[in-house]
Amino acid sequence: MSRARLEQDFERFKRALPCEFAAHVLEAYHVDLTASYLGVPLAHPIGKGSGQLSLNVGQLEGDREAGLAYVVLKTVIAQDEAGARSMAAWAIHETRMKVERRAAGGGAGWTVTWKGRGWDRSFADYLALVRAARTITAGGGMLVVPSAKYHLPRLDEPFRDDEYRYTTRCLAEAWGAPPLLLEVDFSPTLAGDSLSDDRAQVLRWMREVPGRIRAASPVSVRLAVKLMNARYDDAFQLEMMEACAGADALVCFNRLFDPERGVAYGGWELSDRNLRVLRAASDGRSARPPGRPPVIGTGNVCSGRMLLEYARRGCESVQVHTFFQLPLSEYPATHGSRTQRALHALVFDPHDGLVAGMLDMEEAGALSRRGGVLHFLDVVRSAD
Ligand SMILES: Cc1cc2nc3c(=O)[nH]c(=O)nc-3n(C[C@H](O)[C@H](O)[C@H](O)COP(=O)(O)O)c2cc1C
């Protein structure tokens, strides 16, 4: 009966997805999609990763109307009080993005080719966006969180604490009531930069950056660290995760870097690597070994099934970017914004959607009802 209803909902919602679709999923299928990001309960696990799709209030309003659980704002480059930015090379202006097919292992995926880096307008503009985000968050329904990249020294250099202090203080003021929720980005272009040639240097950043930010903040901070896909092997990814135990969540992992083309890329190679490393990171008994921060998935989340692959490796929610940028003809929905059409496919697709995937897990004996309800977070808590 649930399956027939799913087919019907999928067809019906092609024209209009209800914003409160998680409540509908609970009522219609007894499936609870409740998820989490930085300790904040979310109606469902689908968020938007930092990038070109979270640059202005219009984009945020559209995402709130579509029913997205949370959005991470574009990454701003830290500065000191005088406006000096040691990472200024990451604040370059570039508008052209190309959505391209990228074939690899798992099938024909998509990637966005773009030569830009961090936020390229003024810090004052960014703070205005954080204030607007605060109003949207306070209105309920969608959480919006800022993202920053701070000074990353070479091994023999000290951290520029003045950049950490000034940027964190301004973000905390714009954010409002503590705790400040913040994501820190270690980007693919950083992975490709000579700064990352030295493994010990990278591990020092992971060990020290969370503490630097906490020390720099006038209020308590809940910090998600978005780890890069370094140019080294899987074992190094695990070392980075371990070194980053001071974070409150780890976003795993930002895009791969193609040194020949000098660009970051995603698609199936990205999800293959991320899922492989996340699997290795679980200790075999639980997806989250004691002492390790909760993980959040990112990379080629292009179906509910892929979302569940991340959940089965411990991810409490996911951050999508590329799937919100596809040509309209790629979405089964016929009406609505790209965010709405993407959510429709991710949740309600009767074969590859999140609800279908959880019902399949139940049928296979991999997920059980509690009080008559299937819980997304039970997928996260169960060992892979
Ligand atoms: C054009 C573009 C710009 C991005 N900019 C940022 C950024 O500023 N900060 C960040 O943390 N991640 C950034 N990302 C990474 C995305 O948030 C996301 O983690 C990554 O693309 C993997 O997800 P996807 O496969 O769904 O695209 C960017 C991605 C793209 C495609």
C-alpha cells in the first residue's frame, strides 16, 4: 500500500512539492526523516553545501519556501580589523560555472566546473547576509549557517590570531544569540595548493584551527570542519579526521582536485572515495567510534539511495550542491524551483528516493520500526 501511495505522491508532487513534506512523509508512510546538523534537529537530512547557490537573500528565501532543512552560506575569507587577509588569494572573482557530465566508475554523473574560490564581495556585505540569514533561521523552518576560511600558516609560522579574533567576533555579532554555529572550509583548491604539500602542516591545521576559533570567539561556538580531499591516500583522510577531534562535526569531504586542469570536480569518483573513507573510519561496530565528532556527508548526493549510503556510514545529514544545478530536463518534476525539483526526486522517487530506500531497508530486515515508525536516524546509528 505504501508503494502505491509513493507512486501517486511522486506523480502528484511533480507539479508542486508541499513545503512541509517531512510531516507528510511521517503521516503517510510512518517514516520519520528527522536528522541533525551541529546538534540542531532538522525536519529531514537534506541541506545545501556552501557555494555559489548561497550568495544572497533571494536564494535563501527560495530555499526556505522549497522546504530545504538547512543552508551553509558561501565561504568568506577571514580578515583582521585593518582588512588584511592572509588568504586573499581565495577571494577571487569568477562568475562562469559550467555544469558538465562526468563519467566514472558508478555511472554518468555531473560536476560543476568553476575557477572561482571564496566570497568575492566585501566582508560588510557578508555580515549583512549573515544578519538576513539570522532572521530566516529565527523564523523557523530553515537553518542558515556561515562558513569561513581562516589563515593557515606554514609549519614554522604562527597563526595570525588577529584575523581569527576579528572575523569570529564580527560573525558572532551578526549571528546574534549564542552559540555561534560556524563551518570552516578546507577547500579543494587548498588541497591543490603548495601550502598542502606538507602533511604535517595540514595535520597541524586540523589539530589547531578548531581551538583557535573557539579561543577567538567572544561566545561559545559549535564548529563544523569541512575536510578537504587531500592529494594523499585514504589513510591520510583518516589521519585528518582523527586530528580534527576538536570539531563538533566533520563534513566529509569537499571535492577532488584535478591538478592538470587546475579545477575541483565531483561526480562518482567523489562519492566513491568519500564513502570508502567513511566506511574505513567506522570501527566495525558502530558508524561513529567514541571520541570522533559526528559526520555530515557531501559529494554526489544525486538520489535518496546515495543519501542513505552516506547515512549508513554515520552521516546525520547531507550537503548537496551539484544536484541543485542540473538542467531542468534532468528532474522528473515539471514545475517549481530547482531546489523543489531536486527535493522531489531525492525524497519521493519510487525507486531511488529516500522513502523508497528506507522501505526497502525495512523489507530486507536492515531497519526496524519503533512504535510503528521507521527513523532516518536509526539508519545513521546502525553499524554498516
Ligand atoms: C561552484 C562550487 C562552489 C563551491 N564553493 C564552496 C565554498 O565556497 N565553500 C565550501 O565549503 N564548499 C564549496 N563547494 C563545495 C560544495 O559545498 C559541496 O560540498 C561539493 O560540491 C560536493 O557536493 P556535490 O557533489 O553535491 O556538488 C563548492 C562547490 C561548487 C560546485
